[in-house]
Amino acid sequence: MIVLRDVCYNQPKGEEKDLKRKTIRRNQSATRYCRNNAFALRSGLEMQGGFKNGGAAKRRIFLSAAHYTLIAFSKALILIIITAFFMSAAEEFIVFKSALGNCLEVSLNGSGREPRAGGAKYSGPAGEDLNNRVMIRSAKDMEKNSGPKLLLLEVRGAELDAEFNPEIEEYWGTVQFDVTSVAISAEAPAGCALKCNGVSFESGQEHNVILAVGRNDIEVSVTDSNGLSSASKIVILREQDEDLLYKEELRPQFHFTQEQYSINDPNGLVYNAATGEYHMYFQSDVPFHTQYAVEGNNKSWGHAVSRDLVNWEVFKRVIEPDENGTIWSGSCVVDKNNTSGFFDDNTPPEARIVALYTYYGGTKPSNGLCSIGLAYSLDGGYTFIKPFSEPIIPNTNNMYQAGMRDPKVFWLDGQNGEPGVWVMVVAGGRAQLFTSADLINWSRERELCFMDGSPMDSECPDIYPLAVDGDENNIKWVYSGGGVWYIIGELVRKEDGKLDFIAQTDKLQYVNGISELFPGSGEYPEMYAAQTFYNDKYGRRIEVSWVRDLTSAPGKVWYNALSLAQEIELITYNGELRLIKKPVEEIKSLRAETLYQAENFSIGPQSGNPLNQLQAELFEIEAVFELDSAEKFGFEFRIGEQERTSVYYDVRRAMFITSKNNSSEYISGSYYCRVPVIKDGLVTMRIIVDSSMLDVYGMDGLVFHNGYTFSSPESRGMRLFAEGGEIRIKSLAVYRLTGMDRKSVSSSSGASSPDSEDGRNKNDSKALGIALGAGGALMAGACLLWALKRRG
């Protein structure tokens, strides 16, 4: 039995609109709709409710088959198909809304519930002509939009992406830097109050809103005398001044940052040998209008390209959210042998790039909180095509754990005549291995464990082989936990035929003192979420990290940065295997001028400062010290009236220290690393300063400290010092550095810049259209077959 209850939906009186389908409940048996609000279920229908003011009359209406017209039957069949497919088991009501703004709230299976909050009894006559137009809405959707509607909404000073429509809840627009404000005007039904971002204003009058550089959210709400309200959201993106862009105070000049907004994890690091280009994708929070945002976040893959790992040019974002979720971290591979079948001879083997990434959230709960998606590129990494409408690893009911994410994929050659295989490691909790022959169909191998057998938990996992002390006959495998800690072991196939990583060391902390920086931050430092390149032009293992911005330094339109490209090696130190990191050799191309150079001299507490005349904001220091009688020695730099940053070695404590306690008012903390001097009594320091950022490499890369100082531009002095005795300097050089070339790729190859429209592969749109068309046809066919079966 279907019980009808008359309710009224608040909408401007007399306003007629085309009605659109929303959402309805799944697996119920509403069968026919006919004119004058008549719904029939087999032989009868019971109608109950106030068709007159305050009325509670109840009557049974029997309709004969003669009353059913062919038109009504056709409409009923359409409703059956839609209802059968789209109804949500969590909903209790379907709301049919007329063109006049009236609604019938239908309680299915005779639940007899009253109309939801916001529904008012309808006072019109029974059998009012609804012009045969209905709108199907879920009760949840009804409740969300139960308030009065705006009659008009205008924004002067910005062009929005859609004309005003009371049913549209969100509008977007972009303005140039010189637009500092917009004027909002709106009209509301009589007796309703208007507010803009909580400030009242009169209907028909303008309300001025000041715009900051970046994203500006403006909410215009309308409230009636009963307290019911609704709101429209306007998002205005104000661009940075082109004359200031990348020239702002505190902006790094050769560490990668996005033009505006936030970035985090580096993703999909890959080298295209066919073009000689390194592709660096990254988590980008540049806002744009999409219906697939999760918790207000439309995280996507941004994109930058370099020919030398130093000069990076930004291109269009490549992978955006869809119904499966927003796009979180992942990796890229080069499918040279076309194991996936995505490529033909038009794409060179070295350019066959495939991305595997995390879907987070989304509108398909059956896929789990996190699942794994796939896309491939036919143009060498500039645009990507999603060949499937579903994840390749759906994680149904979170069967692989809710946090199954951050896939890092690599090719493992076969042994003893066995074929090679693609290997994927995921984490976000327990680390797990999957394998595939074609990058599409994956089999879970096993969870990874520490030496004691406990689950190996981390984020942003990476597994890669390294030669010990450069010996290619002695290869070890390294598991990296977000670049914060690592384990050395072996990657083997066990007796059960499944792949496993066998830990041969405990969890090793890098010798970088991360636990001492930012008390309370646990083991996570400024530099985090490290990922290595799938391949490299010279066969090196190259890593890039997210450098987390944990401060509130003012005047910034950018947030977070990516580290310099660093080469990783595995060495024997004091009888133990340890990773070391150094900037890639190409970084030296930034050296614009030698500011100071000297060899074989000594200084003590009473010596003058040989660097006293040097002033720089972008510079590099390289020094080799030989221990003498000094108790402490090193450098101070970015010296100002109240600011200075220190890097020094404490001989008595055998500590390598980077102190940022006086770097600026926005940051503090120190790295303390215990590193005994065991190599010829020498201590090496390499310090790279990039405006507000700092990279320190000590003991030939065994020590590395990376992060921010946010020193003011006026703090430019530097000092070499020794305390408690003398220290001998075998060599010292100071270089002035220059910023990166941000057009290094397009200026030499003609590749499309972010502002050009031809950077998007036409195959992308074509594939999307085909996918949508095919998907729609399959959906319609499935619905029709199901409905016909049910009718039978």
C-alpha cells in the first residue's frame, strides 16, 4: 500500500520551472502515476491527509482499468525504471514536486511517518491539476532545500559560471588581482531576511565583499518568519598579481612551489626517455568547480616538467576527481612492453606512462574509503585517460583496510625462467603487496611485517633496490615509510609462491634528528611523504619529498613546497648499512657567482669573521673541516638584527646541530644528530639556502636537515665561527645561487603552458564521451530489463 501525505515545498509563488530528476529510493514497488495526483497499486489506493485545511478525512478510492490512459502508463513505466534503479535503501520517502511548487511526500510500504521537517500541510483542493509534471526528490534532498528560495542573485565585479537559478546552490568565478571586491545583491520573498556571510542586508540593495588573494567563499542566505532558511554559495578565486608572482617575500626560488594554494605529496615521479623529460605530479589543492569534492576538497594531481631535475615548469593538472573519489597519492610507471594493452606504435615504448593512484571518498560506498584507480597517457605524460569507470582495486567494504592507499608500483624481472611482474605496495596503515601481469588485474600477495612479526604500518610506502657501497653484485631492498624511517631487507618469493619483503633490520631513523624538531609533532618532520622516481636518465635513485609548512608566516599565497631532487645511496657506516642523501649533481647549475673561496686555514674564538662582507639570500656553502682543539664550530647565516640560523658540530657531544630557534618569529626548533667523526677526522657541511628554505647535508649526506626559516629579506649576513679552540678548514666555498627557469620546457619545445587550451589531449574528451555514452546505454538497458522482469 502507498500512503500519500500532502506537503508544501517552499518556493516563490507562481514561479514555474522545468523539473529535473533528483534521487529516489531503491527496490520499492510504486507502479503507476496518473493525472490529478492519482497513484494506483494493482486494484486500489489509499489516500490520507489534509486535502483541506486541518482535514484528516480518510477515503478509499477505487480506480478501474479504464481510467488508465496510454500516456499515464508510459509515465508510470519511466518512473518504475528510475525508481527501481536509483532508490536508496537509506531513504524513507519519495517527494513528487509539481511545477507550481507543491509536493506529495510518499511513504513507501505504509510506514505512516509524518512529513520531514520543513514540510507544511498543503491547503489547496484535492485533485489540483499538476500539469503532468513531477519532480522526484529524496526526503534527504527535500530536507536540505526546505527553506525559502532567492528570487534573484547578482554579483557585480565577477562573471560567474552559471546564470541565476533558484535550484543552483553554488556558483564560481575568477577575477584578476586588480579586482579587490565584488558587490552582492539579492531579492527574497516578502517577509524573508537576507544575510551575506552572516551580515544582514536589504533585498534589492548591494552588499560589498572584500576579496583576498586566493579563494573567497561567500554565502548568501534567506530566512523566513518560521526560521526556515536556504543558502547559495559563491566562490570567487582572486589571482595573484602577475608582477608579484614568484617574487613575493619568503617565496622559494628554486624549491618547487605552486603559483597559489596548497600542495603536498609528490606523486608519479617518472622519466620519459623518449623526450628527455622528468615528470613530477603532486597533490594539488587548487580549487575548481566539481561535483565530486569530498569534504570540500577537490584534491587532484598537479603537474610539472623538467629536463634537468632543477628547472620545473608547471602544466595543467592531469587527473581530477570523479564519482569514485578525489585523487590522492600514487605513482607512475613506464609500460615499455605494453603489458596493459593501452598503447600502439604511435606511442614510443619509453613514453608509455601509466598512473596508478588513490581514490578517496566518492559516491560509491561499495568501493571502500580508499581504492586504487588507473589512467594512462598517449602524449608522454601531459594528459591522461581513465579507461575504466570503476577502480581497478575497489576495496569492497574496506576489505584491504580503510586506509589502503598511496600505491607505489615497480617492475620486477622474473628469475629462473619465470615471467616478470608488476609489484604494488600500498599502506596508509598496514603495508601490503599486490602483483599484476598487466597493471589492471591485481592479486594480493601478503601484509608486510617488521623483524618481530608485527605489522609494518606507514604512509607513502616505497620499495626499491640499492647497491651496497656501489657494488652491483651486492643488492639490498629498502622499504621507506614516508621518507621518515626505513628498513633494509630482501624481496623474495616464498614457498607458497607469494612475494614478500623480509626485513633484515629494525626500523631505522634517518640520522636527521626529526624527533627533536617541533616538539609534539612526533616522528614526522617538515620533510615527509618522500617518493623516488620510477626511473632516471643515469640510473640513479632520485627522491623528492613534501616539505610541510607548519607555520603561519604572513603574506603567502602558496603553502608547502617540494624538496630538491636528492640522490639516495646505501653505504656502510661504522659497520652498519645506512642511507645517505645528497642533492643531485645538476643542482650545481644554479651557481651564479663564487662569493668566497679559500683552502687550508684555521680560525679560533678570537679570529675575525672571513665571511663578514658577504650578504646573500640565495646561496650555498661547502666546507670541509679537520678537527683540532675547537669544541664547537660551524656557520651562522641569514643574520639580521634579531634573526640568525646556525649549523654547527659539537665535538664533545659528537652532535651535528641545525638550530632554528632564532631564525624568525614564525618558526623554532633544532635538529640534534649524534654522528661520531670516524672518517679521517673530517667533518663536511653543505648548506643550501633558498629565501625561506634551508637544506643541510652533513658528513657527506649521512646527516640531512630540510625545512623553513622564514627569515626576513633584510637578514642576509653570514659568519664562520669556532668556540673553545681552533678548527682547521681544509676547503671553503660560498656561491650565490639563482632561481629556477619556470619556462624551461615550453620555451625550448613548444609544449603547452598551463594557460593554453591545447594542452589537453583530445583523446581524453573523446574517451570520456564514449565512456559516458556507453555507461548511459548500459544503465538504461539494465533498468529496462529489471523493470520488465519485475512486472512479469
